[in-house]
Amino acid sequence: MTKKVKVIIIAIIVLFIISSFCILRNTDNNKRETNITSGLVLEKTENGKKPLIVLQTIEGEKDALKKISLIVDDKNQWNSIEKGKYYYVTFYEKTNGEKVLQEAQLNEMLGKMIYEKALVKDEENEDKAQENEEKKKYVAIYPSTDKLDTSELTELDKFNTDIDGDGKEEAIDLYTAAQRDSKGEIGWDDGQKWFLLVRDEDTEYVLFDEYVQLGTIKFWTCTSKDEYHILTLQDGSSVFKLCDYTYDKEKGSFIKKEIFNPEFLNVIYGSFIS
Ligand SMILES: [Ca+2]
């Protein structure tokens, strides 16, 4: 074998190895799973070592908003992608978790449709949250198992009326823990416990049992159509709370509804009649 033939054989072997490697690599590339998604380009950055785009996509049944980062290897592709636009994209994931962009196609219309849908979902979720918040304002009050000992309390007001429509009157009683002195004057502290009870011989409901700081409680009873209402107003320098208690004949309970009780309240002025 001449030297020339040897060189040709070695060259053929080297070529064979290189082409085999290329074929194998292509096969490997073909095996890579291509993912398809669409979304809004939120960011385009070259700050890191690799140019990448951050895409906001909508995924899953719940249409959750997600962000994915895609490395853009192709220079022309990088130049053509615009921030703030919607694209259809295909990408693959490397074993190290990096996602690499393959194709990107502008798709404004579809993007907008998807995002509008997601916004509607968001609003629906907000509505549900509001509904739950509304529900929180309703509390059912059932008869107490033990009767409250009122012997040490000061009765401030009492009114008898037939709330449940059984022909017998119930008593609505307002108490405070502050005590009267020998002259009948109440020794108000900065704060004290207040109670509002509804009771007949057998049953007692505690509508109000709270410590009231620098404030008072008033109550009203009224009817509206077939409903019986007891309204309470708690006022003070940082509270102005209006509650409505309606009697539910079927369940034998009161339903308390908080009508007005703003947060972080600072009362600036309250009128008075002189
Ligand atoms: Ca009654």
C-alpha cells in the first residue's frame, strides 16, 4: 500500500466518523420535543450571556398567566422580535432546563383574544372574591346554650315586642359592664363591654357581646314587609358600624348583616342637637 492510498483510507475513515456524528446529532435534535405556545413578549434582554426574551403565556385549564424565558440563538430572529407584541412560538428544552426558541410568528389577533379571555377570568375571580367578602358579612346567631348572667351588668334600655310572631313578647335588652353610682350616674371608663340580648322565658340570643372602646351602642327595632329587624349603631372616634339583625322564623335564628363598617375610620365631626 502506497503512502497516498493510506492517506485516502484515513481521510475516508475520518469523513465517515464526522458524518456519522452529524447524523447522530441530527437524530438527537429530531428527538427533541418541540413545544408550541403563544404569548406576549414582555422583555427582550441581552444583559446575560445569552440574548433572551421573556414571554407571558396562558397555560392550563384555569388560564393561569405564566412567564417563560426563551434563549434566542438566531441573530436575525433576535432582531425581528419586538417587545410588546404577541407571537406564536415553538421552542425546545435542553437537559439543563434552558428553553431555546425555534420559530416565532407574529400573531396579534390570537394573542389579544387569549388575553381578553384571561382578563375576563380575572374579573370573574374578583367577583367571586367580592361575593365571599359579602358572605363574610352575614353571621347566623342561634339561641345560646347557657344564659348570660346579667346580675352584675347595668341595664341601659329594654323593649318588649313579639319578634317571632308566636303571640308572646320577647325582650330586647341593652346592657353595659359600667356601673351606676349611688346617684344613678354611670361611671364610664374609656372602654367597657356591651351586650344586646333578645330573650323570652326559654330562649336567649346574644346579638352583641363586645368590648367597646370610646363609643356607645344604640338599637332600633322595626318591621319592613314581613321581616322583623333589630338595628344597632356603634359609634366612636374610629368606629361607625351599622348592623341589621333579621329574624329567620324557619331556622329560629337571627341573621346579622354588617351594613356599614369602614376600615381605618377617623370621624372628623358628628352633628348634635342643642
Ligand atoms: Ca314571640
